[in-house]
Amino acid sequence: MLLQIKNLSVSYKVPIGKVKILDNINLDIDKGEIVGIVGESGSGKSTLGHSIIKLNPPNAIYDTGEIIFDGKDILKLREEEFRKIRGAGIFMVFQNPLNSLNPVKTIRLQLLEALKVKQERDEKRIDDKEAEEIIINTVRDVRLPDPKEIIKKYPHQLSGGQIQRVVIAMALLLRPKLLIADEPTSALDVTIQAQVVKLFKQLRDEEGTSIIFISHDISLVYAIADRLVVLYAGRLMEDGKIENVIKTPLHPYTQGLISSVPTITKKEGELKAIEGNPPSFLILPSGCKFNPRCPKVMGICKEKEPQVIEKDGRKVRCWLYE
Ligand code: ATP
Ligand code: MG
């Protein structure tokens, strides 16, 4: 097991007090496993990603929980100890990829630094010419045009889509044990998206990298992930092998998410989006947080929140299965 998240709850401090976002998240990730995390906007996907790499905004608070990475609880490590893990151990492609780059260094320098971290980990030395070749090839792999020119530039001279690809190149050079990719291809067109999916799978196959792939786009997640985790209002609603979850989603929320994706259901004309909107974290409904929107709602759903239960190697948080 590479990563074990146990009972993780995270809140944000706001002017009116404290708002709990992540509620008792339990999640295990094996070496070499690609886990897709989906959920509507505001469900807590980025908060979960940031919490794992301890790069939350300053007003975030870890309420409870353990995050065991490679046998160590990273929440108990001192910052300088954790700094060694960040980068070579865990790397995150942020939803805003500019946050992963240094504005005053050229792309070339930043990619060389990423490569150096990896080489140091492997205790390998390569000459400058070889290093330059590796970074040029990686920049070409992520389909950036004119690699030799583009690496001379500074981040602000690139477009959003180009920056996204530079940060993906950085991840490929670093080859971390755990890669957290938060909407990594949102600014890229579909052919480049497919290439990134291929490169991430290759990284997993060659290096045994575990990947947390966060996305709105279930069909994209379906193309890459081994497992699917569904978040709603900061809660884990479902977790299972992707084939199983897509074919027979257990939670009505997952059923709703999937039936609104034409490329998966292949039933044109029958698409239905889930009605209503996710609740505000300030006024969460009692009982199951999805109950006001749930087509299968029962009396108990409005009174008591169901726990996550395990059923045939899958996890689901729903009264239908208790
Ligand atoms: P998206 O799909 O839009 O990226 P998400 O699933 O990544 O959404 P988060 O960014 O984790 O969601 O946000 C979860 C909730 O936490 C939202 O209600 C958001 O408004 C709130 N939130 C995020 N960052 C902060 C912060 N620094 N302070 C207060 N609230 C925050
Ligand atoms: Mg997000």
C-alpha cells in the first residue's frame, strides 16, 4: 500500500467560523494504481489533493485523520522532513498549473531541476547534453510545438494549455511515486488529452507510479483509471473498480453522473442530468447529503447519514445497501 488516508476531515476557517469540507475520508491507494476522483464542482476534489501534499490554502485545518505515505504519517512529519517527500515522492499538477511553476525561472531551468531531482534519487549522473536531450524529448512527448524555443521562455509567456503541458512534462521527468493530477488536461484538446492519458499510463507501467486523477470528465477518467472514487459534499459516496462502478453504479448519485455521459451510456436521447445543485457546506441537509436530489430517497435518508459500507469489494454510502 503506497497511500492510506484514514478518517481525514479538513475544514476551512472563514469569517463566520469554520466550515467542514472533507468528512471522514478513507482511501487506500496501491503502488501503480490509477484512481480517478470525480464529483461536481465544489465537492472537495482539490481540497483532498492539496491535503495529501500538504499544500492547502493557509486557512485550511486538518481536523482529524492520518495520511500514511510509504509507511509514514505525513501529517506528523516536520516541514523539512516532508519537503524531501514533496517532489520526488509526491508531485501535484495543480488545477491552476501556474501554481506549479516558478515565475522567474525559464521553463528549461525548471525542467532540468525536475530531471535532477529524479537523477539524484537514482544516484545517477548524466552530462548536460544528455539532460538537454531528455527534456527536449519530454517536451515533444507532451506535444508542445517547437520544443527548443519554448523551453527558453518564462511561464508568463505561455498560454494556459502550454503551461499545463509544461507541468505534465515536469511530472514525467520527476517520475514521482505518487502523482496527483487535478484536472490536468482541462485546457487541452481531445487529441492531446489522449496523448497525456497514454503518457501517464506509460509512467505507471515503467515506474510503478500511483496516480490520483481528478476530473469532471467521467469518460476521460474511464480511459485512464483502474478505480473510481465519487465525492459528494466532501463525502466519499462510492469507491470501486472502474469497470464495476461504470457498469453497475451503486449510489444513485453515481448513477446520475454516469447516465449524463453519452459516450459511456451510448444511449443518445436518454441523457438526463441530475436535477438541482449540490448543497452549500454552510447549510448541509440532515441525513444523507444527497437526499434532496435523490430519485430513490426514503424516509431514513432525511434523518440519518448512512456510513460507508463495503459490499463485494466495493464501497458505498447509501441506505439502499444497509
Ligand atoms: P472544482 O471541480 O470546481 O475544482 P472541487 O471539487 O475541486 O471543485 P474544492 O476546490 O475542493 O472543490 O472546494 C470544496 C469547497 O471548499 C467549495 O465549497 C469551496 O468553495 C470551498 N473552499 C475551497 N477553498 C477554500 C478556501 N481557501 N477557503 C474557504 N473555502 C474554500
Ligand atoms: Mg478543484
